[in-house]
Amino acid sequence: MNIQKIKDFYTITEKDKYIILSDKHLFPLTEKPLIFIFGNREITTVEAAKANSNCIVTTCKDFYMEYFNITEEEFILQYQGLDQRTYKYLQTCKNNIGLTEYTGEEKNVYDMWEYVKLENTFNLVDQGFFKTEIEVGKIENLWCSQYCIQTAVDDYCIIKTFFTKKPNLNAITTARLLNTIELEFRLNRITFLNNCWECGLEYHWLDTEGSLSEKYDNLKEKYCGC
């Protein structure tokens, strides 16, 4: 990515580690493509921009990493509400189950449905008003699990999770829990340091004993396990 070309053409300012591009705030976790057309008003689609060598198509995340010259780990620590200890713990949990990607409520992935070759299914616990099954199959060199959940009275979405090895039910539910925890940190609904409601001492959420699920339950309750 030619950062200098972007700097030369666009007005870029910084505020508290966030970028303002020509009076528009760039949010680092936005997943939509970021397109630089350099004044070419004829470019109106992502495909057209990709086909034009004078345009740059990237993401806010990649732009932030390139602009501030930071690694992916530094980006996560800065913009996703994690500390290094939490980041490493969550990465270990992902590596243990072979998790590579989780796509859920925030993405429309119906168009990928037909590419999964079914191998077997698992029964899933109640998801709101109905029960569903988890389908597991192979897409190229990755394993994929997919299932449907109800998000509103008449609204549903497909959850897809990709693994480097064939997942069992525990791996699939752990992946969903990991996604929930990361989202909660990102939205500042939870913090890694809290004061225990019972003894009053400050503790790190990973100081508590138990599994990932038990640590998360204690974190929500702000309980150190005393």
C-alpha cells in the first residue's frame, strides 16, 4: 500500500490514535472495504477500483496498521480493548481448537452455504425459540461448521466457523464463546481488571480458576473466586 501517495492527496489528521480522513472518521474495526480513488469520480464500485491501478483498495484495519507502522498484535491491543495477557490467552484458546475465522451476526454469509460438504451433524442446545443442528464439512483445506440461530422473531442468521482441524461440539461452542468475549471487550462492556464484589480486591479476570467459560462467568459477576 502506498501510504505516501494517500498522504499527498488526502487531508489526514490524527486524534487520540484515531484517523480523520478528509473530515471523515475512520473507525479501525470497520469491515467494509476502504477505497481511495484519488479524485476519479468514474470509479463507483469496489470491483472497478480493484481493476484500476491508480486506485487503492484496502480495509481500515490494514490502513491503520500501515499508517501507524504497527503489527497485528499491537493493533488488537490498541483498538480491541485487550491487554497483552488477555490477547495471548485468547490466542492460545483459538490455537487449541484450530480456530481460524468466525463469521456470525455481523456478516451475510448465506451465499457460502452450498460450498460445505456435510460430514456429520451435532445436536445444538436451545437457541431461543427453536433447536438447530450444526453441520460440519470441508472447504478446500479448512473445516467449517455452520448452524442457524434466531436473532429476532422472524430473523435468522447463519453462523460459520472455520478450523484447521475437524471440530467437535466443544470446539464449535468454544469458538462462539471466544467471539462473544472479544466482542464484549471491544464494546467496553467488560474490562480485564475489576474489583471483586465480595472482597473488594482488584484482580485480573484470568487470575480466577477454571475453564474459559468459568472465567467469563466470574468476569461478568466481577467475582475473583475468593
